[in-house]
Amino acid sequence: MIPELSLFFFSADASEQPDEKYRMLLETSKFADEHGFTAIWTPERHFQRFGGLYGNPSVTGAALAMVTKRISIRAGSVVLPLQDVLRVAEEWSMVDNLSQGRVAIAAASGWHVNDFVLNPGCYQDRNEELYTKIALVKSLWRGEKICRPNGAGVMTEVGILPRPIQAELPVWVTGRSDDTFLQAGRMGLNILTGSYAVNHNLPEFIRKVKLYRATMQEHHNRRGHVTLMAHTFVGEDWDAISAIAEPALLRYLSINLQLQKDNSAGLQDERGFSQLGDRESRFIIRAQARSDLASPLSFIGPLEHCRTRAAELHEYGVDEIACLIDFGVCLDEVIASLQRLSLLLKDRTPGSL
């Protein structure tokens, strides 16, 4: 028995395909739609090479609605403290209509300080802002209205149009802290996390999942849904993985480290990542790559290894593996990996979760 399998996009570099920046997204999404994958996740990132293709997941979601028929279209994630809840609910209602009721969102508090040039006043209280705005988006989705001052300063009651297809908007919370897992359980929300969130520490991951399950059961009498994002590449053998996936992962992590440095510099943290030299940076990147490849929460390997790993992740409490595929491997190799990965979907049975 294995978890659901989805695709997750978070491209390291917007210049990787200068003339066809979204070809991998569109081609692999069509493949996933035709081969029984559960969802496609696209993120919200701003002003950086790391994830720079994805400024607005509702825009990519609208494009995906036009080239797919059955697969769920999800934001992974909307950084709600940066956004106006009216616009978030309105845009995603449009995509829900375009897709005939296939959308969902994960909501995140945000962390990169430079992103908050879009709304600097909410940076300090972004965690509290997240849960307040989740509740507002869900209420607007259900057809409720909120009061805002109009251009003349008159308080005006407004709601969203078009009305969405789905009566309720499925919502995940993105995060890593105990508080995030607890809050998701209390509010009846799903969880989106990653192996990086617990530094590839399996006992810590299992503990957090149990915390979430217990809280969800206490408040809503159900188990909830845990989605684990993991770098994914299913190779022919370990030699192919060493030749194809490992170099791509090293480049990807190098760009990610620059993101960390920029955040540290933005916080004026003189002791943080921004002060790392080239030698220290290379050491961190290699260590992270080794950790990713060896982690019991990773999803890189030959088919039989990934088959075993998927079953193990299900036992650990993972309901869905969100396969991060665009970390620098070329499109042909990614499609070949997905063709192998799709064989695992035959291991799933109706109602297995």
C-alpha cells in the first residue's frame, strides 16, 4: 500500500529554459493527468532565482486548468500574509470554475524577509495573520461577505464572484513547527511539509504526524491528511542516479543556499548565511545533498527502492507524496522518471488510505 502521488514544482532557476520556461510544467502535468497522479502543486515565490518561475500559483493554476481534465490543481503555497483575502478567494474561485471544481490551496506564513516588500507591515505578525486569513478566505468561499471602506471611505459589504464550483475550499497549512501541526489539527486543515522541515529526522517527523493526528481526532473526529514534499527521481539504477540526479541536486541546493544568504542579509544578520565563504558553502551543499539522498524521507532511487520507500512512508503516516521533480534534471529524463514512477500507482487500491 502506498500514498497518493502528486507533482510539485519549485524550479531552481528561471533561466534554465529561456525560450520555453513552462514546458516542463505543462508537459509533465499532462502526463500526470493521464496516468493517475493526484495533484499538481505550484508555489508562490518572489524576486529570487530559486522558484522564480512561480510568482502567482493562481496564474499557473489557470493555465493547468486548460490542459488537464481530472487532476487536482493546488497552490503549494499561497503566502497569505502578503495577500488580500478578497483577491485570493476571487482568483481561486475563477480557477475552480475553469477546472470544474478541482482546486485546493496550501497556505503559508512566508519566511523570506525580502518577499515582504509586498506587505512589510505584516512581517512580524505573519504567523497570526496566516490563520486569520485562512478563516476569511474559507468564509468568502462559502458565500459570506466582509465589510471594507470603498474609495469614498464608506464601509461597503462585498463578496466574491464568480461563485466557486466546490462548496468548501480544501486547505492545507504549510510548515514544520509543532504549533503548525497543532493548529492544523485544531482547525481541521491538511498539512503540507517536507523532509527538510525535520532535517530528515524520521523520529521527529513521526512525532509531529502523531501530534497532528491526535489533535485532528480530538477536534474533528478524523485523521486528516499529511502531504510530504520530497525531491523525486526514479532512475534505471544507482549509476544513472549518480550521473543524472546528484549533479542536478547539487546545483539546486547551491541556488537554495543563495536564497538563505539573501534572507540573512535582508535581516542584517551578520553571523548568518550571508557571511558564509565559498568553502563553507560548498561543504554545506555537499552535506545537504548527502542528507537528501540518504534520508528515509527522500524519494530518489531505482524503481524497487522507491516502491519500498513509498510503502515505508505510508507506514510513517504520509498520505500523499508531493514529488518535487523540477530540480535541474532535463525534461526527457524527468518524463522517463515519471513513467517509472507511474508504475507504483498500480500498487494503490481504491480506499487504501
